[in-house]
Amino acid sequence: MPTIQLRREHLEAMIAHAREAAPAECCGLIGGLSGTRAESLYRLRNVNSEPEVRYEAAPEDLFAAQRQMRERGEELLAIYHSHPRATDPAPSETDVRQAFYPSATYLIIGLGGSGPVVKAFNISEREHRWHAVEYEITDE
């Protein structure tokens, strides 16, 4: 069973964000209402001092996105970011170490190949491990 359902427009918006931010990593949140169905995408600015290899969401963007989610009755479903040079994206050591939201799905966009690749993961910072999960794309 897929961990989350993304609308095609969300997938396209994440890929566009990754391309715009390259060669830096992009980052953002996805909120939803039903526990699995994505409703809103929240772009966040990457303010890390090494944005080409790490991401850190701007605190004010993060707080604003969380406030909007609460106002809309959404919960955090997923966190996305890009690995601009990856052809087969997977969580880095830093991604695992900083996976502070264990119930969220982590989406990583790789832009290093002939076309973008988006993979989904569940990451356990506490257990220091990750595994790939399925996600579904809908046209609704």
C-alpha cells in the first residue's frame, strides 16, 4: 500500500522547484487531510551554508507552512528535498541523522540523470536506518 498519494501537479511542482534551485538542494513540505492524500505543497527556502550538499529550511518558512497546515486542518505527510547530482536518489547520512519527523514520508528528487527521479522513503533517525516505500500519483 502506498504511503502517500500525490497529485500529478504536486510531483511536477516539486521537480520544478528542484530544477529552479539547482545546483543547490531545494526543500519543502507536503500537507494532507486524510493521512495519506496530499493536498498542499509548501516550498521552503534552503538556508544551509552548504546548499549544494545539504538543506536546512528557513525557520520562518517552516513556521509559516506549519501555521498554514493547522489553519487548513492538514497534517504533515511528507518532506521533500533534492539531490541535484543523483541519478538514483537515496537518503544521505545527514538526511538520516536529521530525520526529525518519523511519521513523515521523505521524498528525494534526483536530477543527475536524463530525467528527474523521485523516490520515497521512511527514515528512522532513532534507529539510524531507512527503507524505500511506494507512493501513488493521481490526476485528481
